[in-house]
Amino acid sequence: MSSTIYNHRSLQPTVPPAQGPNQHSHARLNEAVDTIRQEFDVISSDLGILRNQRDEYESKVTSQINELNIVRQSLYELESQHGKIRQTYEDELSRLRGELHALRQGVPAGAPHPPVGPASVGPSGPPAPPPAVPGVPPGPGSYNEPYYGRDREREREREKDRERADRERDREIRDRQREERDRDRERPPAEARDSKRIKTERMKGDTRPGKPFTSSSARSPPPHGYYTTSLSATDHYSPSLQPPNAKLPPVPGAPPALTTFQGPGLPPPPAAHAPYPPGPGNPPPAGPAEPAPASSSTLVPINNAQSGGGQFPDDLDPHNVPPELKKEGSDWFAVFNGKVKRVLDVSLVHTLMHESVVCCVRFSADGKYLATGCNRTAQIYDTKTGVKTCVLADESAGKAGDLYIRSVCFSPDGKFLATGAEDKQIRIWDIAKKRIRNVFDGHQQEIYSLDFSLDGRLIVSGSGDKTARIWDMVDGSSKVLTINDADPVNNDAGVTSVAISPNGQLVAAGSLDTVVRIWDVGTGSLIERLRGHRDSVYSVAFTPDGKGLVSGSLDKTLKYWDVSGLLAKRKEAAANGKKDDKSSQCTMNFLGHTDYVLSVAVSHDGQWVVSGSKDRGVQFWDSHTATTQCMLQGHKNSVISIDLSPAGSILATGSGDWQARIWSYTNI
């Protein structure tokens, strides 16, 4: 038993094991882990604090941006109110001056001066000699006395001098105010700069000083420079098209300048140019202001009455429009024409903020992307999400001054983006690599418009140098389409807009000389001149079927031209040895804008013609009747560029308010 009970392993003592090198290593490792854990906790805490600070700063920045936008909008409203008040003041001043002039003209040299009283109250002038008293022979108090006759002549001269001085002083004050506003707008956003930088525009190569520019009570024709007249003091439209000290046109609603002055770098307006229709806010006149040029292509539109009935009133107040005829957003509204059946609905999809004036917008062929051009950069956005996917900037370009991208255009396969800029170069960008693939150099002035052929082989460009060029994307060769027949009324024929027909056979170009020209792509020969606009043509667009061409002009109108069978008719006439004198017809006039039409587009299904204007509005027109369906107001500045998606019912607008916007439109 004893052996069984006690025959077991003895218990080991519970004392700590002997210290050795392994135990020391383990303890040090635990200490290191604890130290790391503590440091990690501290860093995590700091990171949380930094994240909170970042969120707080972002919130502050966002609120400040919103405040800046509110301030900017308030400034626009104040400027508008100031313009109206100034207009009232100038009208009253002009009326009083007219009355004073009439009173002076109506007083014969030897007649007594009209009695002093309420009827003779007018602007301050020289004191009148004493009135003649009936029955009293002429004496020192009468105008018949030679001394007072000489004194009266001296007073008249002094009055004229005072009036001239007043006019000069008023003009200097107005110029200083414009320059101050321009300087304010030229500062970056942090310094209250309006990125569209209503900086006065540099004329496209016309920087020679000493050219006169006349401003009168009738609105002057546009100077010979692209976009130079589309700017007002509040509508800084296209930057860097005028010289730094150029005088801007008057604010809509503001009084015109009363004097003739010298504007550095501004070429004189054409002497024989037709006067403008009434200013903004007045509908275009029913008939032309001057006899139409002797051309068979100048026809009376067949739908004048129809289009006239589809206009919106100039004093339209959206607040007084019935709810079923309007749609409003936070900072935009659409008004529908109550005279026709409403078949359209419009909605804002995305607002794309930029850092300068948005000079151009263009969709890709599949409608998935939108390209925009502004100062020094072109951007590409996803049209569905509104996310900026790409920024293209040529780092090798000179850093001095501005370099506005005037035109952008996707290749049909969406792999390349062509950009035209103020430095006279066309850059072809590989979008995926964000690198320049080709540079086409040859134009002598700024490039204002680009368009790819549907097969992607050709790209056509238009420039202020009075040429359009057709470039071959494969071998880099070019064909020059030169304007050698500038209109005698306005001989500046700078090309403002180009379009290539869907079949790739025709190139149309709008020009500053009011003419739309059409060339044969194959031969490079000019085959048609479309005359009818009374002012510079700023935009042209073919219809999807290629049978029609739409043009938009500074005369505030759009025109539809029938160009169906144009090429075939000319070839047939040439084959028969006959001259084809039958010109393409202007079959529709689109009347309704109250200021310059700057951009036009046609929907992918051909149902709608859309136009953007200096009146800050976008109008949807029925392409078959030229009646207005909808007027969209969504920008605080000129709508410089518009485009309609080739693949869907999407509209893009680019403006002088530093924004591009994407809209959807649907039939209802």
C-alpha cells in the first residue's frame, strides 16, 4: 500500500523560474508593443483632430464660396439697377438739352429774350439779358443794343464750351467707372475677380493704336473683331479679344455714349453698315433697315407671321406666368410659349464651375462626355455624373497673358480632342495619355471654331484670318478655303464658325461680313454664298439630314437655309456647261432674342433648333415652324456656347458667368 500511495511524482516548487536571456527578450518585446500601441493611439487621435479641422475648413471654404456667389449676384443686380437709373437720368438730361436747344433755335437774333419763368427753366446756363418791356424803346436792357448783342454771342460761346466740358467730364466719369468695374472683375475670386474676367478684350491681331471708334445713340455695328461687340460692361463675354484699353459697348439699358472718341486698337465700324434694330428689350423691326443686297439668295422668309407670333414679350415677368407655363429651379427658370401647345420639359442636371469664362462646350459622339474650353485649359466631364475626368493644358505654352481655348471638338471615336486657341494653333490631344498627338499650324489669327468629319479623317477650322482650313488627320496636309470676296458693306470677313455636313461633302462658314459661305470639300471651291443677315454671323450648324443649315447672327435672328441637293445641282450645271444661278433659299426666320445670337445647334432628331444669346437666354425653337417652344434662363451672363448631344436629349451651355451647365429636355 505504502508503495502505491507514495509512488507518484513529487510536486514542483512554485517559485519563479530562474531568470535567463529568453525571459528578458520577451519582456522587452512586450514593452515595445505597448509603446507602439500608445504611439498609434496618439497618432489616431491627432488624425481625428486633423480630419475634424479639415471638415471645418472645407465647410468654411464652401460657405465663403457661397457668400462670394451671393455677392457676385448682388453686384449683377446692382449694376442692372444702376444701368436703369442712369438710363432714366440720361433720358431726362437729353430731353432737357433738347428743349434748351429748341428754345435757342427758336429765338431770332433781334427778338427779345423769352421772359424768365417756369416755361424757361432748363439746365444751368449763362444769365439772360434783361427782358424787353413793351412800349419801351430798345436800350441797355434790349438785345438790339450792339453791346448786348456782342455779350450774347460771348455767352453762347461760353455755354458751348461749358457743354463740351460737361460732355467730356461725363464721358471721363463713365470711362473711369467702366475701368474700375473691369479691374474688379479682373481680380481672381479671392480678390473679387470675375473670372470671365470681363477684362477688356484684345482684338484678334488688331492692336494698332489710333483707330477711331464711334459710339452714337444708335447702337454701333460691331467692330471688326470677333466677339468684341458682344461684351457689355456687365456681360464680359469673350476675354482677350479687345485691346486692354478698349471701350466696351454700353450696358443693356444704359445710355449710349454721346461723343466720338478714340479707342486704341479698335478698328472703325463699316461706314455703310445698316443701323442696328432697337436695343435690347425691343423686338427686331418687321422689315430690313436697308435694301437687301442684290442677290437671289436674299429672300423674304415664308414664315414671318408665324415666327412673329411665337415671340415672348420683352418685359416678360416669370412671376406672372401661369404655373403650367413655367418651371423654376433655385437659380434658373424656363417659360413656355402659351401660344403653342407645350410639348417640351426642361430640367437642370449638373452645374460645372470653372475658373474663367467658358468659351465653348462640345459633346462626344456617344454623348457620354462633355468638353469645355476656358483660359489655358480644356476640361472633360462625365455627363452622367458631372465628374471632371480630365484636364488638358499645354505646359509648353507661354505663361504670359491669357490663352483662351475658343473651340473644342471630339473625334468621332472619342479618342482625341481638338482644341483651337488664341495662339493660332490647333492641338490634337490623345485623351487617354493626356498628351498632344498633333499640332496643326498655319492660321494667321485666332482660331474660333473646329469640326470633325463623321469618319474622323478630316477636321475643319475657322479663323479670324478670313480663312477656313481642312486638315487631314492622317498625313497632316491642309486645304485652305480663303474668302476673297468680302462683302462690300463690311469687308472684315473673319470666320467665326465652321461646320462640316453629315456626308462630309460640304463646309459651311459664318463670317463677320454677314455672309455664310459653303465650299466643296473635295475641290475646295466656293459653291454658295448665303446672304440675308444684317450683321455678323457667329454660328452655323447643319441639320442631321444635311438638307438644311441654321445660322445665328448679331442681328438677333436665326435663319434656316435649304441646301438640299446643292452639290448635285452645281455638278449637273457644270456638266451641262451652264451656270447655276439658283441660290439656296432662306425659308425660315427665327425671331425672338433681344440681343446677339452667339451659338446655335440642332437636335439629333432634327426636331429642335436651340440658340444661346447675349440676352443670357436659351431658346428652343420648332425646327419646322420657327416658333418658340421654350425660353430658358439659367445663366447670369451671356450664353456664349451651346451644344446638343448627338446621342440623346441633353443640352450643354457655356457662359461668361464661369459656369457650364448640363440640361435634359424631354417631349411630353
